[in-house]
Amino acid sequence: MRHLLNTLFVTSEDIYLSLDGENVIANRNKEAIARYPLHTLCAILTFSYAGASPALMGACATRGIALSFCTPRGKFLARVTGESNGNVLLRRMQYRIADDPMQSCRIARAMVFGKVHNARWSIERTKRDHSLRVDAQRLGAISVQLKALLPQIISETCLESLRGLEGVGASAYFSVFDQMILGDKDTFSFPSRSKRPPRDPVNAMLSFAYSLLAQDCASALESVGLDSYVGFLHRDRPGRSSLALDCMEELRPCIADRFVLSCINNRIFKATDFLYRESGGVYLQENARRTFLQRWQERKKEVITHPFLGEKIPWGLVPYLQALLLSRLLRDDLDEYPPFLWK
């Protein structure tokens, strides 16, 4: 359990939450192991199957404390609300900003800045750790190119131009992605980014990781009361969770891409783990998907220090904290959205 941004995160699967006076009680095997005053909380987010007592649900609804339930894997299930839903004000602000291109660009450019910054540091990490096995000069040149894009991104006021800069950064980054692959180049070569369908094993793994990350971001946004379908960088499209795609941009290089590189370089997967279709699409086999999901869940438990909050947290909470920070911005509690800047 972690108490961050006035939000109680319950990450243990066997914790049952109950009410005792003005306190929320965390119980394990019918024994109270922790106690938190309700007046110090603005939200509770639980990843436990055990659930919460009706009394606590009622108390949270009465006090306007958002109580959200997710599966241990992070899939959003439900949120407790009272007679009036305070999220309506948050969502109305989200919709107003989404309809204003300049305000949308103000938030989107911070997310794109985070993406390009994290892509650069992914390259720098490979160059630092494997300097004798990679073309350090080429990686260094792309790193310098990405660094030069950052001032342009943060000063951009036009969404279309911002999308252009994001495209330039992504193209440069993926031009050296193959350099960061160190194992079994016969199977795991990366000529270019391909999707719908992915054309090789690396793209198959990237696409699968991106879909998992998008689900995590959508769950995080719904848990804090935001509409995951109304974005700022990605515009509205039926059936597309545009804001989740926005929020995952800054997390792609440090969460999804590094995870895929780790799986390849540690030889977790082999050529027989992929299904090659006549259409040219390449996909993970069923057993390989299970291995991928298991490793993904293990990665989410690894602890890092959040660069903005300075708190030690598991990787799996990063989308939820970024969603909280975004909601704080929309409520005018923050002047700017702080992207997740990894090193």
C-alpha cells in the first residue's frame, strides 16, 4: 500500500478494505494491518480482488472520495460514486480543453517532450551499457538529433506542427532501434516499424506491448475520473481511446520498448514462438503470449523512483500517477503537466 498525491494505492491482492469511524482499514485474513484517516484522502485505488465493505463505499461516496476497483493486472472494473458525481466538472474541463487546439497543444507538447526525452535516454542507456557491441557513433548522432528536437517541441503552439515533430523524433529513434537488439539477429531484426499487421517478430512484440500499455493507461484515466476516449494529441475517433494513446506516448520508450528489448536480449523468446500468416502478419503464439504477459506483470512490480514526486514506486503505478497528475492540471492544481522523464 502506498499513499501518494492524497491517493491510497492498494496493490496487494488479498487486502479487504473496511470502515472504522473516520478511518479506512486495510485487512488481511480478518486482521487489521493498516489504518488511514479518510479526511487525508481524495481517492482510493485498489488492485485487490477482496474488495471493500458497503459501509466504506457509502462513506467514500458521501465524502466525495473516489473509490476505484481494478484487477491485480490493472484492468479497470468500477468506480463508486454518490448521488452527484464530482467528476462531471473534471470531464467538462477535459472536453473544453480538447475543443481548444491551443490548450490541447499545451498538454500534448509535454507528453511528446516526454516521449522524445525517454527515447533519447533509451538510446543513451544502450550506448553506455553495450558500447563495444553497438555502433556508438551512430547512436550518439541520433541522440543528439533527438536532443535538438526538445526545445522545438516544448515551444510549439500548433498541434499539426507538434505531430510533425513527434513523427520526426519517432522516425529517428526507430532508425537505430535495430542497433539496440543484441541477440539472435536472424530472428529479431528490425528493418522499420510496421503495424496492422506487424511484419516481423520485433514488431509483433512491440505491438503487443503497446496494446497492454494502452489498456493500463485507459484503466488509469478511468480510475481518476477522466474520459479515456477524448484526447489532446490524438483526436476523436469512434472506438479509439485517444487520451490513453496520448498518455502512453511518453511511456512507450521506457516501459514498452525497453521491456521488448530486454526480452529479446535475454533470449526469452525464439523463432518458434511466432506465428507467420500468409498475409504477411507475424504474431506471438499462444504459449508465448502467456510468457509475455507473465514477464510484463513481473516488470510492473519492479521499483523505480518517480522523477517528479521523488517517491519509490513500482513501474505498474506509473500510468496511474501520471493520470492523477493530469487530473490535477485540469483542476488547476498544477500550472503545467509534468511528463514522466526517465533516465
